[in-house]
Amino acid sequence: MALKLHNLKPAKGSKKNKKRVGRGNSSGHGNYSTRGLKGQRARSGGKGGLKLKGFKSNIQSTPKLGGFKSLKSKLAIVNLKDLEKNFGNDDVITPAKLINKKLIDNTKNGVKILGVGKLSKKFTVKVDKVSDSAKQAIEKAGGKVFTFADNKKDKADNSSKESKSKQT
């Protein structure tokens, strides 16, 4: 017999009739309609109230996350040991070069050099921020440190001096 749309049937045991309660005693689910005798659970709406207590204890027992996520943008961080490993003597280190060497992903939020590791090479570093220990290590090795914040201050100072000289 060929299988066609008009002779398709569900698998045996896959279809089960709904339990029809309260349809007379001969149905097997009459009289008390499978609810038993009296009590809160026998009444209408009696089962809903008891679920809530269990639900509340479930919520109380789940671990909650503490603290908060800071909205402040994070600087890309590079350690001295990474600079020592990836750059040669007398190199000028800029955010663009750090991206090329794959030490950072982007410079959107700025770059900070931290003083983790030893430094023997001489560098000129031009980044957004430098920790005090990193600055000391770079200058001790004979290098120079320029931060973009210093450049902004210098420009602001120069522009204020120029505006004052124009006024007089």
C-alpha cells in the first residue's frame, strides 16, 4: 500500500485522549473529579496559592550578582615587558604601532603603559597615559615619554597666551 496524504495515521500510542473529569461516575472521573475529598486543593483556585511559596523559595535560593558594571570607558593597557619584546632600541612607540604589532585592539578609549616588567631598551613613547613606575623605568633607560594630555595642555596654554597678547 502506497503512503499518501489520505491514508496517513499517527503512530500507535502517540495520540492520547484528554482526561474528561466531572462527566458522571461511570467515566471513572466523576463525583470528586480526581480532586479527593474537601480541603483547599479540592476547591476551585486551591492549587494556585500553594505554588507561590515554592516559587519564592526558588528565587531566594538562586545566587544574585553583586556590584555593578562601570560605564566608564577602559583604556587599552600595554606592559613594559611587551614593549621590550616587540620593539627595538630607539623606536618611537605610538598607538598606531601598538595596533600593528597586535598589542592592542583599538585606540578608541586611549592607551596606557603600565610598569610591569624590566626595560633595557631606549624608547620614545607617545600615548594617552603612562603609570609613574613605567615613566620612571622608561626615563631611567634613557627614553622619553610624551602623553597626549600634555600636548592638549600645551596647546591650551599657547592659545591662552596668544589670545592675551592679541588683547594688549
